Amino acid sequence: MKDLGEASFVLGIKIHRDRNRGVLGLSQEAYIEKVLKKFNMHKCRPSPAPIVKGDKYLEHQCPKSKFERYCMQAVPYASAVESL
């Protein structure tokens, strides 16, 4: 066993410390980036809440052509959300 000093990255979690202020922060940004790349969504735009409770979807938001339906089949949305 070897002492490598303070941990800064463990199990995909980045650790931020500021001992002067007594702050310990954890970030999973690297994991989220990996998941987005896996599902080919790494170029998407961030949003604080893309879907809000009570949102209603209307007919004009549904795929209109065979090509649009085909594109939607390329992303397994349930698996992507579950990963996050």
C-alpha cells in the first residue's frame, strides 16, 4: 500500500477541497460527459429544467415523418435518463 496524498478523483467523482473555508465539494461532471457521449448527446445545450412537472406535449411536438421517427429510435431515452 502506498500513500498517494489527498484524493482528487475517486470512482468517477472529482473532489474539491478548500480547507481554509471548510468546503468539500464533489462533482460528477466527467461521468455525465461520458454518459452524454455514449448516447451521442454531447453536443446538446444545457438547461436548468428541460421538462417541468405538469408539462403537456402537443401534437406539433411529435415526430412528423418516418425519418424523424427513425432518428428518435437511435437514442434509448429511458437508458440515458437512468444512467444520469
